[in-house]
Amino acid sequence: MEALKYIGILRQILKAGSIVFGLSAIFLLALPSLFLELLELEVSDTLSWSMRMIGITLVALSGNMYVGSKFAPDNALIMVAKVMAISAFGLGFLTLLIPAKLSLFSMAYAFIGFIFSSAYALFLWKLSRIK
């Protein structure tokens, strides 16, 4: 029964992550220049185009995360949570390596990635202890 509880929590984390990525996607698609400014990066047509490309990729990722949170069998959900734990950590880590002055926005963005990574890792660890 405890395993079902942790799987349910992982589903909620995945759903919350899909919403955060979905909001990031909208931001990147609608206002890529502002996103770049908040990251203290140079604003250019090339970088704005790149931000939009990342945004459309995040649309796909957030959609898949949401569908996975709702419909993936438990074993598949655990694998998705493992991938997202690594990916969220990578997002946080790479954000801190940004080739610009660290802004409050970039630190907050990194922090969000680390929070999600930690949440996935914690409940995957708890789940592994009872299986």
C-alpha cells in the first residue's frame, strides 16, 4: 500500500512539472527576448529563434509528462520519474553555468530544477526501500 502512495506522489510531481514546463514553453514562445534578458543573455534574432525552438520542444515534453502522469503504468511512471530526476537536475546545473552574470531569475530557474530533481529522487528512493 505504501508503494501506491509513493507512486501517486510521483504522479503529482510529474503533473506539477508538466505545468511548470508548459508555462516555460508559453513564455519562451511568446516572449523569447524577455526570457533572454531575464537570464542576462544577449538578445538577438538567432537566440530568440533558439528560445522558441526550446519552447516548442517543451510543449511536447510537458504534454508527454502530463499524459504520463495520468495514464502510464506504474513501472513506466517510475522510469519517467528517473529520467525527469536527471533532466531536472541537469536543467538546474546548466542554468548555473550560464555564460552570463547570474541573475535572480536564473538562480530561481535553477532552484526550481533542483527542487523537482530532489522531489523525484526522494520518492524514488522511498519507493526503492519498500520494493
